[in-house]
Amino acid sequence: MLTGPARARWFPRVRAGGTDLLVGLGYLALAAAVLSGQWRNTDSGYLIKSGQDQTMWEWFFAVTAHSVANLRNPLGTDLQNFPAGVNMMANTAMFGVGVPLTPVTLLFGPTVTFVLVLTFGLAGTAFAWFRLFSRELVRSRVAAVIGGLFCGFAPGMISHANAHPNFVVLLLLPIIAGRLIRMTRRAAEPRRPRGRVRDAVILGLLVAMQIALGEEPLLIFALAFGLFALVYYLHAPRAGLRVARAIAPTLVLGAVITLALAEIPLWWQFFGPQSYRSIDHGPMGNDLEALVQFPSESLGGVFAPGRNVAINPTEQNAYFGWPLLLLVMFTVGLLWRDRVVRAAAVVIAVFGVLSLGAVATIGKRPTGIALPWRGAEHVPLLNTVLESRLSMAAIPAIAVVLTLACERAVRTWTQSAVDWKPLAWFGAVACVLLPLVPTILPVVERAPTPDFFADGTVRRYVGDGSVVLVPPPRPPDARALRWQADADFSFPLAGGYFVGPTGTTKKGIYGPEARPTTALLVQAQDSGVVPRIDADVRARAMDDLRFWRADVLVLPATRNGEVLRETVTQLLGFTPTRVDDVWLWDVHTLRASGAVGITPGGS
């Protein structure tokens, strides 16, 4: 992390070589092992703890490749949520990997792209932090390896590896940190700083690239790094102000370059079609128990599971385990005179508290104790952050503390091989990290795509309108996105799984705005009872069909399928046709005429 000239002279840079290659391969092997279940079955395997998020991310990669291959604008699409469409930039589509991996997606499918990004994201993040630690913080490769290992495979990283590549591919953040550290070091030197334009160009490129990978991690990193720098220079505020003045022009020029590179995508995100101002996601803070428990996908979670207090299995953003937290507190007390350790400790404490949300909860029960996040949750940009994710800022800070302590232990050992303290330290590190060793992420068999979509039959029934699944896809069930991709995006879908605006306030919600017919069909499926259908219900259904510009309603094999078939038949006034393995109501002339109960002609 931030280093002064004294530390820089004491720990000179090291050149990459065979050791670095072995370290990188080791990280890659561990990442591949964690995701080995998905690698063994990229055709029909599915990370079960991802909920519907894997389907959503695979759709993002697939539709990006489709847009690139067909020379279409990838920033927005109407293939989902037809006809309003989806703002892809506002949905973190990760163009930074989706666009360059277009050939992989087109040749091998979006699942391969998905697991490839996750695997190299874990390994690359670990290696990037290892390189930063070994270049700027410590001389011991052993210490740097441990620090990089924790950064790349911490509980929060493994949890997001189930479903969220934007919180796994974080390798640019330590590279940005390294560039800033070198800028501050040169600014502190007596001679005039050099290479400002070069630094600004590189920094601008790096930040623009990170925007194309994920803005929420970048925001959290920027806040944490700023706090780290502030605490680091508290003991010498004049030196801090001198450094700030020296690097300010470079930072401003870097920001201008970033905006020049990302201007169009950012405009599209915040002002383009289907943009939104904030997301009303409700309380999403960490439970206090989440700080001390072991993650579910770890050895500790297998042998000493705790209560389920996470938002969901993909958001175990803390779960550091009580042994690690005790060791970190002990180490911070021991090394408190080191200002790097002090700065890291403040980041851990501040972002740990902020991650608890507006009100402290224990065992999912609110305590009524107001917390600092209450004052930040309405601040623009911050109000889009899931507050539990703020605890991920503590990951590299904890790694810094462990890395510096390991460096001291190695130095002590080299000075006296009979000293017991280094052996005790590494024994303690092994004991606290062993429960956090990740297990293989569980994979289940995904149901096959209906033949109606897989063999392209759907193309015969769709003109300039949409396909309406019964019921339409939504965040709890987004399987139709996969079917659309398997049909090579030959039709648009009503509904879907994305984040988009609602009403005149343009507040973001997950999934499309509620339509009466969607609610009716979901009710029928959930209850197993055909709802009461009268003239008003049929009129609202016709409004929805016109809104969706529906060509066909399609009912694949699903739970309570008979109830759904009877519901739609009563709604439309005519029976469906069996086509391949689905029931189909051809409504393109029906919604055009606005009549109910008149059997439409063929497509």
C-alpha cells in the first residue's frame, strides 16, 4: 500500500521471474479447483448458489457477443424487457471482458466465458496483489504470497465467485494502487517529480478499464484508498499536503483522460434509455454475526457452520471468522507504531462498521442501534451500493497487516533460526486461515432448453413482435434468457432479469415494472389454482399484449403447467396448439385487432 521513501529504500523492487510464474500458476490452480465443478460440465452445469445470477451474467456475455458480431450498439438492447429494453451499461455488463472474449463466447458458449472470467478473476486478483506487495511493501516472497492469497481467495471473493464476476475481476485495483504509490513517492523526493503526463495517461487508462469491468468495486476501492492515505499522513500533515499538491495536476489530468475515454458509456449509463437514478434495495447491511462466522463454502463452514445471516449465498462479503479477527487485532496492537498498519487498521474498522448498514442487526434481528451508514445511504452513487459489500474493502487491509507481520517473522527467522516466535506466528496464521480454505463450489444439472427454442422453431412464429413466456421471465425465474441465447437471439422477450427504472422517479428496480397479466400468471403458478377471470381481467390482458407487442404466448413444461394452460385459455378465449415440446397461443393478430375470443390465423 502507501509507502514512504524510507520503506521504498529498505524494500527495493524485485523483477518478475520464475518465482512469480510459479506463484501465478499456483493461484490459477487453486482458482480452477474452486470452480472445478463448473469446468467439468460447461454444457449443462450450473452454480446452484448463484440463484438466477449465473443465467443473467451468461446472458450479458452472450448478448454482448451477439451485438459485437452483428455490429450493433452493445450499450443497450431490446432483446430483453421488450419493447422498453435494457440499459446494458447501467447493468454492469462488464464490456471490459465481454467484448474481447466475444470469440470465446461465439465458439464455446457463454458458460465457458462465465467460468473463464471467474477463474482468471480469482487468480489474477491474487497475483496482482502479490505483485504489489512484493514490489512496494515487503521483500519476503512468502509474506507477499500469503497476502495475495488472502486478497484473491478471501470469503467475500469466493462468495461472489458463485455469480458476480464484477466483484471477482479486481486485478486492476492493486495496479491502480501501485501507480498512485509510485506517484506519491516521486512527489516526496527532493528533486522535481517527473513523468506526470505519462502517469496521468496510464492512470486514466486503468480507471477507464476498471469502469468497463465494474464501477461499484472501483467506488469502494477509491473510498478505502483515500481513507488509507489520509490516516497514513496524519502523523505528518505537511508532508501529506505537499504530496497532495504535487500529484493533484496528475490526478486531474488522469480524470480528464478517464472521462474522455468513458464519456459515451457513462452518458448512456446515467442519461441514456432505461437509465435510473438509484436502486431501492432496502436494508442490505452485514449482520454482526456475519463478521465472525465462517463462510459456507469453506472448511470452517463445513465443520463449524453458523446461522444463516447472509443476504444470500452470493453476498457473504465479510465472514472473516473469529480466529482471523482476533489475530488481526493482536497483530495491529503489536505493530501499531507502523503507520501502514495503523492506516490499514482504520480501513478495517471504518468499512467494517459501514458495512453493517443503517441499523445494527444480530441474528437478523434489528437492535435499534443507529449506525453511520444512515447518514450516507441517501448520498448519490453511495445509495446504489449494497452496504454489506463495503466490508470487502477490509480484505486488502487485512492482507497488508498479515503481510507485514509475516515479513517481520521471516526477518526474525533469518537472524535467529532458533527463535520460537516466527514458528509460533506462522502456526497461528495457518490455524486462522485453515478454516477459510475454500471448498469446491457446488454445481447442479441445468434443465435443457425446450426444443421449440433450441431447434429454431420459434423463428416461424415471431415477426416484429415478442415472445411472452407463461409466466414472463423475472428475477426469481430467468431461465428464458438462456433459451433466447440458445435460439441465437432470434426473438425479443417480454420481461426479464435486469435493473431498470420505474415510474417518473426513475428509481431502479430488479426486473420489469409490474404488469397485471404477469401478476395473474405468477399467482396461478404459485397457488396452483386458476384465478377468477372476468371482462376487466381480459381487458387488462389485451392491454399487456399490446404493450409487449406479443406475437405468441409460450408455455413450456413447468410447475403447475396445467393450471397455467387453463388460465391463459380462459384469458384469451381459445385453446393453444402443441408445437414441439411447448403449448403455444398465436396472438399477433389478436393483439393487433384488440378482440378477445377470436381465434387468430397462422403466423
